[in-house]
Amino acid sequence: MSVHAPGARAHRWLGLVRQADWLTPERARGYARIIAAGGLLLVAAYAALYVAAALADPRGRSYSCDFNAYWSAAHLAVLGHPERAYDPETMLAVESLNAQPAPHGRMLPFLYPPVFLLFCLPLGALPYLAALALFLIVTTAAFCTCIAAHRPRGWPILSIVTFPGVLINAVSTQNACLTAALFCGAMTLLERRPIAAGCVLGIFAYKPQLAVCIPVALAFARRWRALASCAATAALLIALSYAVLGAAAWRAFLGAVPTTQGIMHLRAIWGTGNSVYAATRILHGGASLGLLAQAISAALALAFVARLCARRPGAPAEIAVTVCAALLCTPYVMDYDLTCLGVPMIWLAARKGWRPWEKITLALLYLFPLAARSLDLSGIPLAPALIVALLVLMAGRLGEGSQAKGRRCPATDTPGTAAPLKKQKFFGSFFQKTTASCLNLVALSPTPRHG
């Protein structure tokens, strides 16, 4: 009979979480099917809600969504007034043509630089609903295609199409799938076609808050051709947007920057955010403390990227680390932005063998976009901690020098067995030992004995 049963149970539960041998390929595929069914129901429910709102409105307008800001800004640009995309009163009037006003009559602002407005121009020439459908189909297909090219052999495409991040992005009608597809495209091209990869990364001129880590990663990895083409592409896009949209659009954008910065401090934004700044505010820290925490997070993330990329671990690893660090650098990360985590997740999933904590961390990250907003509203901001955990696991892989590209097919993985373990460098070993120690302290029994 066990004298220290609580300690034995703690070690048993720790083993279940640490190795996650119960998460077999068959169960993973079953869970993917359940998520797919739930995702279809979610999309159907949203569609029914929007259709009902359109039927109830005398002008046949449904509820507003984030894409309405994209289309309205593009439509103004098509009409020859791109600078008015940054005028709140004009945007509210145009958005009201397509949809019922947002709650309390607020307009949905267009926060992007004119580079993104340039990309949206063709959409502004189309009818609103046609533009919305085209935007979601093209960006979602780009994400799924890029990620599928890196998935381990035997992994079902269903697990990518039904990734909750994709579903949340679709419901939000946002551009996170485009962002993730660009990161993944660069991961595919960087090793063999660095100039093309740099061109892809240069497109991040449309979303500069996520581009902070890119020049650092390329410079410390000594990928000079990619860095040069990235800078040239960004400069070309800025010049092209200036030529097409005019100086007035850029002046209006720069004049709206203080307003954009103020939006970040609204409770409606940070209260459902997933950045370090948002987590600090949700945990009752003030704005100054939040900005300080965000600055420290950004500095550490950049140092992390610089150190790892300086070792030239390989293009896919460099981009995967850059994506995680980018989400730790910006104070503005919403639940749909977590779609970008699909890039480092697929990199880690494609390594050879399973290391401790990898299965459970990937499973949590896979599902997390569904619960991110609810957890934030409940005062439990977990996103930064999960992103750091993913970085820790990736650093452990890179520290071991495990760069095998041909992972075994999960469908042929033997249930209940684990890959041989090696001592992890960086923070992997610390992560495991700390968790084990905490559970042992809770159980008040460091070493279970039997009598």
C-alpha cells in the first residue's frame, strides 16, 4: 500500500501531461473531426445571425465586421479620396452603407498604412459581399496551402483547415491568414531562394508592428541578400503607395497615428488582447506598467532572436522563432493574430520524435484561439505564457542540434511509446524540473515510497 499516495498521483499526472502518450494519432484525428464539426456550426451560427440582422433591417444591412473598414477605405480610394479613409466621420458614413453601425455608433477605424490600402484597392471596386467572400477565400487558401507544404507526412489536411485560428480569423473577417501565409512562404523560400523570401517579408510594410523582428533575424543570421531584398521591397511598396494614393494619404495616416496609439489603451481592446501589455492590464497593472512590461518583453524577444539566428539553425527555424518573438514584441495582439502561431507549431511538429511537453503544448496552442477571448474576459491572460513555452521548446530543440527534417508519420507512431530523450539545453530542462518540483510541493511528497 502506498504511504505517499498524493505524491504518487502527482507523478502519475505529471507523466500523463509530460509525455501525453494518450494523445495518439487516432485520437488527434478524431479531435480534428470534432473541431471541424464545431467550426462549421460556429460559422453557420454567425451566418444565420448576420442574415437575420439583414432581414430585420429596412435597408437590408447586416451587422458590421472588421472587413467593412477595409472595403470602405478601399472604396474611398477608388473614388479618388484615399486620405479620407483616416477620417472617422467619413468612414462611419461609408461603413453605414453596407452594415448597421457598430455598437454605440462607433466606426471601425482603418488603422493600416497606405501600403495595405494599396492592396485593398481591387476589393474597393467590387460589391461589398463579393469582396468579402473573395478576401476570405484567397487569404484562407493561401494559409492552408503554405502550412500544408510543411506538415509531417501523414498528417490530415483537415487539421490545418479546421485550425481554430483560421475559424476565428474567418469569423472576425481579419487578415491574419494573410500574415501567417507570408511568414510561412518566407520559411519555404529563405534557404534556397533568399531574394524571393526577402520580397515576401518586405510585404510586411503593410503591418509593421509584426515586422520588428524580421531585420534582426535576417541580419544576425547573415542572410544579406534576403535582408536587402526585404528592405528594397518595403521601400518599393511605400513609394508605389505614395505614387498611386498620393501624399495626402500618407499625411492623413501619419496624422492619425496618435489616435491609433490611443486605441491600444481602450479597455475594449486590451481587455480582449493577447499581448504582454494586455496581460499586464488585465492583471490590474496600469498603463505605464503595461508599457514597461511590453518594452522588456520586446527587448528579451529581440535578444532571443538575435542569439538563436546568429547560430544559423536553418531558415525554417529562424522564421519560426521570429514569428513567436514578433507576437511578444507588439502590444496589439488579438485572438485572430494567434493564427500566426500555426507557423512555429508546424515547424515543431515536423521535428523527429516527441520530446517532453511538446504534445501537450501543441495541443493547447492548437485549441487556444477558441478560448483566448473568454479567458481574457475572465482575467486569465495565458497567451504570452503559452508563446514563451513554445519558444522554450523550440530553443530546446535547437540547443540539441536536432534538425532532422523527416519526421516519422504520426499515423505509424506506436501508441504508448516515447522517443529516446536527450538532455535539453537552453530552458527545456529548467521548464521540466520546475513543473515537477511544483507538483511535488503541492503533494508534499518529493519521492513516493511504498510500504
